[in-house]
Amino acid sequence: MSWLNLVSTVGFVLLGAIAWFAGGMKRPFPKRTVIGATALMGALGIVVFLVPQTRTVLVWANDIVLAVLSGANSGAEFLFGPLAMGPGQSTGADEPSIGFVLAAQVLPAVVFFAALMAALYHLRLLQPIVRLLGRLFHRTLGLSGAEALAGASNIFFGVESATTVRPYLERMTRSELLTVLTCGMSTVASTTLAIYVLFLKDGFPQIAGHLISASVLSIPAAVLVSKLLLPETETPATMGDVPPVAEGPSHRNSIAALAAGSWDGLKLAAGISTLLIAVLGVVGVLDFALGKIGSVAGEPLSFSLILGWVFTPVAWLLGIEGGDTRAAGQLLGQRLILTEIPAYRELAVMVQQGALSPRSIVVLSYALCGFTHVASMGIFVGGFSALAPSRRDDLASLGPKALLGAILATLMTGALAGMLFHGQTGLIAS
């Protein structure tokens, strides 16, 4: 084990300790959950990073995602022409790309994946997978059935995962609610995962497989952290078994499901766009004001620079290589304030420029993978409150704690990647 692997190991333990201290070191200490979550994360991590045969599976999953994204681009190309083509690409009519355009090249994938998930759900192809994963989490992590089901559904859905446990929300304990919120913010749905893949696929060809791995690993990490923050002291109504997956909106046929899903995807894409315009605009104004104040070591003072100072120690704790800690700290800070989309976009630029080591690329890919930012707290609390109005006060009070838990959980997945990465070939490119 190298020095950096040891640092990542210490960082993993310290992040868990921070969760317990932040929760007030409440009793009873969730021994079974801590042991089960750590063991599950370790087992999954070892399979992904240390078992050579797993790389074949990662390549297979990666190729499927890229193939689907390539096919999905047909609709965007029909609507936007060369605007939908990435740098260096051309349309069927030989119209060259004008460069990277997020609205035309990335957001259409959100619409497509939302429609695809709606159709698969209508055909009842996702429910057995969600229930199977829910049973795995229920048995290994000591969760209630509803908690396990919500966590499993987050692999495929975002805030929409609340609908899979809608009948049980009103009766959930506060600890259950915190776990469900934390899992939601710690993972990424297939719709947003597509965005990160499109950003990084050229510089990190195996990114899709790793992001799927990161999102799955974030579930036991989120459970571990949430139960340290708020241990269960009551008896959940679904403690005995994983309940059936609640039915979503009914559709007459698959075409109707596709139409409804595409409309939901359009609303999600619009929400992402407006949030980016607003947040990045505010940051631009702040950068202008900070730049007028002065500079540090010849570099104008900026929001990104300040975030880098704050999060550089965190990056070091994950086992990021010394020369990359400042840049990594800026990305981790951006994810918290600006959302993960600009952070992944900046990571993609750094990868293409060769500005980061392979180790730093892998660790950051895992650590950034989560719907973990200030805006997500409002989105999840608001979405769950709409489904369970009587629990609005509980959800609102748990929101900040869930955001803290999600931050710690995603950082723990990054630390785990740092623990297990030792320069293996084939993890970044085939």
C-alpha cells in the first residue's frame, strides 16, 4: 500500500467519524449498519478495482451507455443540425460542428433518458431490479424495507424515486426520512449520469462504467453516514421485509409512457438550464467584484480560488496527489455551490489537457458523483413534501443534515477509490 492509499484509508475513517460527531454521537451506535455498509462498500470496491474480470463488465456497461447515447443523438441532430455535433464531428450532410454547445449536445440526452426510463417502468422491466437491489440493501445494511427500496430506485431515478415509496412516507421515522433524503442527494439518476458521460467520454473512455459503480457505492455510504448522523430509535413500519414497488402514473401504452417521460425530461432539462444560468450568473458577478478587491500571488481573487483554499485539505484527505489538490479542491467546492455539472465539465477540460494524474482523475470521478449541492436540498425536500404534506416540517428540518450526509457520503466513495487505486491499467481506458 502506497502513502496515498494510506491517506485515503485514513480519510475514509475520518469522514465517518465526522458524521458521528456532527450527529452529536447519539446512541444507540448503529453497529450493524456501520459494519454492513463498510463491508458492502469494501466488497463492491474490491470487485471493481482489484478483480481483472470486472473490467470486462465495466467495458460492457460503458459500451452500452455510449451506444445508447449515440443513438439518442439522432433526435438532437434532427432538431439542431450541426449544433448537436461535438467538436470534430459532422452531420450526415457533412455540416461540421461549431464546437461544444451544452444546450444542444448534452441536455437532449436528459430528455431521452427520462423517456426511456418511463417506458421501461411502464413495461415493468425496472421494478424487479429495484426490488432485488432493495432486498440486498435490506439484508446487508439492516434497513427498513422502504429505506432499502428508495435507495435502490435512486440508481435509476432522481427525486422521482420518492414515488416508489410514496405509500410509506407518511409513516416513516425521522431516521428513515433522513436516510431516504441522503441517498437521493448522494446518487445520480440515469438522466444526469448521461451528462457526465458526455463530458468525459473522450478523455476517460471508461467513465460510464465507473459512474455506475460510484452511484451504487454511494448508497451504502449514504446509509452509513445517515445512521451515524441520526440512529434509528423507533420501529419502522416496513422493518420486516421490502414492500412492493409503488405504481407510478398509469399509461395506456409504451408510446404514451415515452411521451410522458419526454415531457418530464424536458422539464428537468429546463430546470437544469435555468439553475445554471442563475447560479453561474451570480458567481460571475461575485468574481467581478472579488477581482476588483485584489489578487493573490498574481492571480485575481475569485470565487473558484476561495473554494480551492477551503476544499484543498479535503482533496488531500481523499488521497489526491499533492500537485493536484488545489485544482481538485476547486472542483469539490464548485460541486457544492454551482452543482456538479460545471465541476464535471471543468474536470473534462483538465483531463483533456493532461492537467491531472490518472489517480486524481479516478478519485475525483467518484467523489463528484452525486446530486450533492445546495439547490438539491430544496429540490428533494420540496419533492418529498409534495408527496407527504404532513411530514413537511420534519423534512425541512432534516434537509441541511441530509446535505451534509450526502457530501460526506460522496467523499467517502472518492476515498474508497483512492484506497483501491494503485495505478491499475485498463481502469481509465481500454
